[in-house]
Amino acid sequence: MKNIRFFLALLLLLTITDTIFAQEVEWHNWKDGYKKAKEENKIILLDAYTEWCGWCKVMDQKTYTVKEVQDKIHQDFVAIKLNPELQGTYNFENKSYSGPDLIKQLSHNKFRGYPTTFFVFPETGKSYMEIGYKKADVFAKLLDKYVKMK
């Protein structure tokens, strides 16, 4: 009985420790994140969202909180959150854009809604988009796909 309690306590401790030390996604604004991605030669993961988007909130709660996703983002990406509905100017490829215009540029004029995740390669300026909510397991595979493209 003591052994069972010991193993249960150890399992609980490992679970708590894993949760405490998980690499939460460090979100940047466009200016700082774009600069950081260029300096570190990392891929930009741009989460295009709005305050009113329900699926954006679900993705924040169910996808970006999963340790596997967090670790992959931390390793190979610079995470940026962008609400195009807010006022602002965003510099990309030596041009200035409003939020909606930046999204049009990154989506090649094919933007269809929120949430949309963009993968931007700063060294080439190429961008790819994934439209809609993605479960954590699917999103982890997408992260792997874009790392292989680098």
C-alpha cells in the first residue's frame, strides 16, 4: 500500500512539475516579433484574431496551452498576436501597412476569416496561411510541416 501511495504521489509531483515548467507561448507585437524573428532566423507564427471571435478564444484555451505545441513554438518560431481591427502601422518588407492591409498582403488577398494562423519566413518574405481553429494535435503537425520548409 505504501508503494502505491508513493507512486501516486510521484506521478502527481511529475504532473505538477511538468505544468509549472511548461514553456508558455511568449506572444510579441508585430514590431518586436518581426525584428526578433529576423535576428534569430526563426519563422513567424502570426495569430490573426479579433476580440469577438469565439474560435480564436477556443484556440487560445485548447491549442496554445498544450505543452507539445508550446515547446515546438518556443523552439522554432516567434509568436505574434495581431488584431487587424486595431489601429496601427506594420512594417513588412520595407513597406508600411495597416492591420487589414498586412493581412491582405500575407494572405495574397485570400483572407477568409478568423482565426487564421500565418507562417512567415522573414528571410524570404514568403507567407503561408492556415484558416480556422486547429486542435492541438493537428496544429503540432502543422508546426512540424513549416519547420521542414525552412
